Amino acid sequence: MAFGLRWAGSGVFLATEIRVQLHEWLAIVTGTLTPGALLIFVAILAPDLLPVTLVGGLVYSMFLIGQRVLNEAAYIRIDHKLNELYHASPLSPEGYFVGIAGGMLVAYLPPSLVLLVILEWLHPLSLVAALALVGCLLAVWAVSSAIGYVVSTLFKDMKTIWPYSALLTNLFGILPPVFYPLRLVPMEWRALVLVVPTSAAAALVNAAAGLETLTRGETILAAGALALEAFVLFIFGIYWARRMARER
Amino acid sequence: MSQEALHAGDVRKVYRSRGGPAIEALRGVSLALRRGERVSLLGRNGAGKTTFLRIASTLLIPTSGTIRVFDFDVVGEPEKVRPLIAVVPQEGKPFFHLTPREQVYCYLRARGIPREAAKARTEESLTKMGLEEVADRLSVTLSGGQKQRAMVATVMATEAPLLFLDEPTIGLDPFARRAVWDVLRDLTRKGSTVLLTTHYLDEAEALSERLYIVEEGRVLFEGRAEDAKRQIGGTLRVSIENGGPHRDLFESFGQTVAEGTSLNVITGPERIHEIMDLAFRNRLSATVGPVTLEEAFLTIVGRSIDEE
């Protein structure tokens, strides 16, 4: 019960969420469509950028998982009122939040593994690069899940939420250098994009895989920002879940 | 442990919104439920029933007042209250991409009920709610009534000591409603306490051992349905068609209540002949029947339960 956190039932709720998502297997498969489409363009127009795009695809897919948390949490709260069923039960609010976030991660991970297999085929990763990839992807998941969950609680209507989901995805997944290399970003903008969690993750993995060059300062900035954002936002997500379990 | 499953004292709730007026949803509600009782909160839409239920089930913080569930404070000790309660939310729906069997089982497991017990209770609950035939179909393919039954089955299966049901039979056909009533009776026989909100008068009458009539955030009546009927000053109702304009003729016979185009006179058997005679002399048709909870509600609240 560190910090008063209670996790009883969260594993079962996570498994429930996985089960819900697996019944919607088409949504899981279509999750790979955006990175897949971009890969085709890149393979035709600039095949040398394929490994960078694949890393970007993995980061983007992980960010999308958080956006699925947004949609799922909003849907079961607004449309189904299932949050009330679970909040008025021994399952803790933190277990509820982590259950949704973890359920989405497990359910939507397999399509990302396809990208990983292609990456490993085109550009085998060293152990350090593989560890950097796993760490960075988990950090992106933590950031995106927390943002997704918090945003999901701010609205009373699904239709209002959809544009925000699209906005966040584009703001974090398309605009910054996730699918394209950091070297294309002007020097004066680099510090800024390295504190954006998605582009920081992509830059760090690319650097670890030898696809990008980062200075020591840039590496520290990107790694520090990503770790801090993941930790702070995930803790905030837990705090917010506890707060939202009871309306004021 | 206290003999009371729930005790509420002077509960008030004011909703404040930016730019809008403050809405006083509860204005000092006090009520108590003994263990094993079935109690209804009866009221029109917007009377404050759901707000009370949400506060009692730890989902909403009151502006003032206290609610204790099995002696635990719902505001200060929610983590102690939650294992003791289960809630059917108003307009709640099961996970569309789970089957009713998965829905009930997963919920029980998340509440910490061991695997075998959860399996047994799932089957029992689905059977009681008449969902065996659709137990393995995704809920998205079920009818509205079947979805509602799946929600009720989910909560019933918990056998929690205190169950809150917010309009649990909305959208159910008469047979399914009776199935819910039977399950609720069965649960209270086993020791659970049930607090439900409804605006179905027949449901409140058939199911509740006591009822609270709530209007504009206040409790206007507390007692049995029979007491409510008795309180209005008669056992019979003479319903006079198009009697509204003649109200003054009948006011001396007892309480008069307008209902649609009819005028209802609540009276005792000794005055029936006089009223009927007067009605016929004025060329008005009239029928006699026993006083219903609806009349009692109309008299206590001053408006029909369906009036917005």
C-alpha cells in the first residue's frame, strides 16, 4: 500500500479490458494502417529513411494506445456509466486507470510487433538500442495513457472528445520529428522538439540504433525530459483517477 | 455493527456551474435503512433520487450532511464502504464487446470473489435474469431490455450487503420486471439491503417494505405504501370525467385531485352514494375504485409522477 495505493482487482480489470478489445480485433488490426501507409510512401520515395520511419511507427503506435485509453475511458464513462459500477466497488480508482491503460497496451501491442520485426530485418538492433526502444516506448505509453485518461474525464459528450483525440495524435505523432529524422529540424528548434515526449523517444531510439546523431547534451535533455514527463504524468493520472472517482 | 445498513442525516447537495445558477438538488434529506430492508425512493424526474443514491454509493460528495453505510462514513471512509455496496447506475450498459457471461464473471472477479464462486454466481444470476440463451452473445447484439437485465444480473451476482439500484427496470417488459423483483426479494431474504429509485408506482408498491417520496430535494413522505394511501383521507376514489369545472361541488366530500380531464374525489365508503348521485344529477359520468399509490403521490406531492 505504498502511498496509499491499492491494486486489488486491477489485474482482473486489465484482463477484462484486454478481453473487450480482443472482441474488437478489427480495431486492433486497423491501428497499424497509418504507420503502414507511411511506410509504403517512404519505401517508394526515400527507402533509406525506412528504419527511421519504422522507429517512428513504433513510437506513434505507442502514442496511439494512449489515445485509445482516451476513447475507451470516455466511452465507458459517458455511454455506459460503467465507471460508476467499478468505482462503487472494491476496485480502486488507480486500479481502474491502470487497468484501462494496461489493457490497451497488451491488446494493441501485437500490431506494433510487426513493425519491430520489419525493423529488426532491415536494421538489426543492438542490445542497448533494444533496451532504449523498450524503455522509450513504455515512457511514451505512460505519457499518452495519462494524457488520454485525464482528457477523457473533461467532457460530457463523445462527439466533443473526438476532435481532441485527433488533435493530440497529430500534435504529438505527426508534427514533431517522429516519422522523420531529427536532423531535418532547424538547430534552434531542436531543444524544443527534444522535450516533446514522442520526438524525444524517437530521437533517443534512433540515436541508440545508430540512425541519428545526438550530442551528449541533447541525449541528456531528451532522456531527462521523457523520464520526467512519464513519471510525473503517470502519477498525475493516478491522482486524477482518484479525484474523478468522486464528483464534487 | 449497527442494525442500520444506511443512515443519512440532513444531506444537502448544491450543484454549482460556471455562469449558471446554483441548483439545490438535495435540501436536507434524512433517511435510514434497516438491514435486510427493501426501500424505494419514489419521485419525479429531477426530484433528487439519483443524486442521493450517488452520494450514498460514494460517487458524489455532498455539500453538507452525513451518510453512514454500515457505520462507515461514505465521505471519509469510501474504501471501507465500497466492498459493502454494489450499484446499478441509471442508464448503465454492459460492455458491448463482452458477453453477459463474461460481463458478470469479470466484474465479480474484479471485486475479489474467488474463481469458482464467481463462476457459480454468474450462472445463477444469468439464469434468474432469464439470460441463459444469450449468455454467450456479445452484448452489442442484445436488445435494450436484455442489456439492462445483464446490468442487473452483474450487480445482483455480487450479493453485496447493500445494493443501490437506480431505475433498474427501465426498459424492461413486465415479465423481466417481475424477474428483477423476485431476485431483489430473494437477495433481501438472504440478508442484503436494497435501496432503489423508481418512478414506477406499481414497482414501489409491490417491492418496497417502505418508501420515501422525494420532491425537489426533500423527503415529503416516509412509510409503507398503505400508510401513504391512508394519509390522504380516504380509501376510495371517485373519478368524475370532465369534473374539473365542477370541483367546488365535490370539495365537501373529501380531497379533490385533478388528473388529466378527470376530477378524483378521495373519500370513504359512507359518502359514495351522495357523490355518485350528485355527479349523475350534473350529467357527469363517474367510476369508483380503491385509492391507489398514484393518488397518494398526487396528493402528497401536488403533481403527477410523470409531470416534468
